[in-house]
Amino acid sequence: MEKKNIRNTSPEELADFLTSHGEKSFRTKQINQWIWQKGVHSFEEMSNLSKTTRELLESAFYFDTLRAERVQTATDGTTKTAWKLHDGLYIESVLIPGKDKFTVCVSSQVGCQLGCRFCATGTLGFKRNLSPGEIFDQVLFARQNAAERGSSLSNIVFMGMGEPLYNYDNVLTAIQKITDENGLAMSPYRITVSTAGIPEKIRQLADDDVRFNLAVSLHAAKSETRSRLMPVNQAYPLEQLAESLKYFVQKTGTRPTFEYLLIAGINDSLDDAQSLAAYCKQFPIKINLIEYNNVEGSAFKRSPDKQRDAFVHFLESRNMIVNVRRSKGKDIDAACGQLANKQKKEI
Ligand code: SF4
């Protein structure tokens, strides 16, 4: 019999399996607590199960654990981990220190099919979706790492490798386990899912009444510029994206965030700021302006400070909520769009 991934097995399937092998179905709850609350990665550790039950589980299931392949810590304390998956593929996650707590940036896919021009992950192409367990483990290990450093993990952002909404079910299952009181019991309000802007999936999030925050990588409010930066804009134009955001805001009553990477000479003029302000008039929104990290060999360059300040000033003069995000972990390529740089060279 081929073994199944225990963390892809629903409680109902597990209960069926147990009862069909003469075990009590209440074991399901105990097993799920070991997996999602205590975060174990082997049946041996499930000490309140009999040896026979553990052997039964071992004979039918496996764990798709992550193995830390390379850990790099930058001078500012940002840690990037390259994880080797059970099938030999790689993903990365980044632990970012804040004032007194940590944020983890997690991946949702191996590679990405969307090919945003400023993004190293996009050049890898798409390999596969991550399972709920593989997403969950990035958070679990980040929590352990933060605790070892005398702190705790407060925020989770899905801004690593991949388009989270193209792995919709697994991302939502992982978030359910991360927020469930029989799981890691973290607040959904501390979780942000960032998408390149897939309108039908944004509507689905609204219909599913999600409690986490939504961020959209906008990067340009002019169609031509956005298509140049993000090919996804051709399939899902700005107008369609705006309609889905209106729907999301109306259904959830929340204010999403636009991520806007400022790139010199591409999207950082006052004319670009004006287009952005006009686009944002359609719904309540916050803007995160992100500094571009110059990457060797890239045609894109970081916007000069003076230009950035003028851009911010313009938006603020239109009463918009703007945060400027200064990239962390620069000396280890841990910024947005730079994940997978190194592993790519090694694959
Ligand atoms: S920025 Fe995000 S959506 Fe775009 S290619 Fe990179 S990982 Fe994919």
C-alpha cells in the first residue's frame, strides 16, 4: 500500500482509517493535536498513543517535512532559510526582526508561473504547489527560531515564492491550522496574503469571509506600465482587479493594501503617482511603497530618495495612507522578489 501524506489527510479520512483498523475514532483528535498544535513530525513522538497505533500510522502515512539546507543571517538580524522539500525541490522563507517581535515571510509555491519582471522567483517558472503542511512548517519553524532568539513571532506574510491564490485550498487550510485553537492559535488579523491580483480568487476570498489581511501587488496604476512589469495584467486588467476589490471591501468591510515597488524611471514619476491616486479613489486602501533592492544584472534600479519623497508627498497631499518600507536583509538577498536567487543557480 502506498503511504499517504498524513497532513493532507482530513480528520474524517483519518477517523475512517482508524476505525477500519479497530482503533477508536477519538484518536483522530489526539493525532491532529500532535500534528498541528505540538508540531511533531514523527509518529514516534505521539506518546499518548500505544505502540501498535503508532506502528499502524507509520505503515500507512508519512510526513512531508522541510529540512533547513542553508540559513543566512544578515547584519540587521534578518534570517533567510532555504528549505529542502521531501522531493528535493527548494523553497525559501525569511524571518524579519521588528521592534520587539518577528515577522515571517513564507512561500506558497515552488517557483511561480506569473513571471513578474522584477522577481527572481518568476524566472524559475512554476514547479508545484506547497502542501498545507509545508506552508505550516515555515511558520512553525519561524516561531521556534523567534523563541530561541528570546522573542516571539507576531506576523505572517505570504510574500515569498509563489502566487498564494493559485494554491488557494492549501493556503487556506494552512491558515486554518495556524489560527485554530487546536493548532498554533495565532490571530488571523496578523496574517497577510499578498496576491499579484487574480480577480476571481479575490471574490472567492470575500465569499469565504476570510479574516486575514489582503495585499495586492500593484506596482503601477497605468495599464501599459503594469503589463510591462507584471504580465498577469494582460489576463486581468486593472479595471477587472478594481471590480473584485470593490466586492472584497464591500463584503469584508476591510481595507486591503497595495504593494508598490518604486523603480527608477519606470513607475516613480509624479504622473505615476497621480494615476495611482486616481485608481485608489475607487475603494478604501493603504499603500506600502517598497524600495527596490538593486540586483546585479537587473535592468531595474532603485528610485532615488528625492524622487521617492516627492512621490510620497504627492500621495499624502491626496490624503492617502502611505507607508514606506525599507528592505531588510539586503546583504543576504532576502527582499521581496529576490528569493530563490541563489538556489536557482544551484538547481
Ligand atoms: S512577484 Fe510574486 S507573483 Fe510575481 S513572479 Fe514573483 S512570486 Fe510570482
